[in-house]
Amino acid sequence: MNVNRQVSGHHTALLLGVGFALWLACGISSAQAENELLASPEQTALARATCSNVMRIKQGFVPFDACVESLSGTLASHTQSEILTKSYQDCTSAGLKEESAELASCILDRRDDRAAARNKSPSSIALAGSSYAKNQSSEISYASSNPEERRRKEEHSCAQLGLIPGSAGFGDCVARLDSALRSVEYSD
């Protein structure tokens, strides 16, 4: 009888521990989501056009959705980085000292102001087609492309977003897109 109580006590402790871990993870995810910018309608349109015209993935299929989600997320992350950089520059040029509470608060305030202003005004992202998208060799669908052509399509898709080859953002974009498409590769 004493053994049953010990097992029951361990089982209860385990369940409480798992419950706490889930609660903590959900709280962290919620807090992270509140601080992330979502892609604007213009950014999503650019991502959709790129997935269709550069990647040559047909709409209505899981890989198309994965491509749009990846490129839209990259654009939103890039926008978030630009907002934080400009906010930091504004606050340090105002004379606030590094690693001070005043600087940190100023950056957050400026970030929030810039994000609010961004959500009110339309983006100036152009949907211009790259020369790659118009090239005959890019007529082959992503799924039918060999590995080298897939990589070129991914790179040209990230370049279409305005990311500079060789930059960290460009490399991250290519890696995220490749990962997103590999994760759904056999979904069609």
C-alpha cells in the first residue's frame, strides 16, 4: 500500500511538472508573438508573387503555402530589424548612455511608435519581376528542378525581397525557405 502511494505521488509530481512546462512554453510563445511584426499585405503579395513567378510553385499546394509563409516571415523579420536599428540610432543620437534603463526604454518606445506608423501607412514594396523570373530556365517548377536550380530559385526569391546576397538576412532567408520547402516536400 505504501508503494502505491509513492508511485501515485511521483505520477502527480510528474504531471504537475509537465503541466508547468507547457504553461511556461505557452506563455513564452505568446510573449514572443506579441513582439513580432506580421507581414503587411504588400509583403504577403510580394511573397505570393515570388513563390509563383520565381519558385514556380503552383498555388493551392502545401509547398506554395510553406513558401509564402517563409518569405513573409523573412520580410517581417527584416522590417523588425530595421525598426529596432532606427530606434537604437534615434535614442543613442539623443545622448542616452549605453546599457542604461533610459536607452532601453527609449528604444522600446520608438520601436512601438515606428511599428504603429508602419501599420497605418502602405508599404512601398514594388512587385517588379526579376530578370531571373522572366528567364526561360526558370520556367521549370521548383519540384521538377535539380538541387542546383532549386538553390538558384531560393536565392533569387530572397533577392526579389530586396535582401543583399552575402548578408546575414539573405543567408537566413535562403535557409528558412529551403527548410520550409523540404519539410513539406512530399506533401503533394
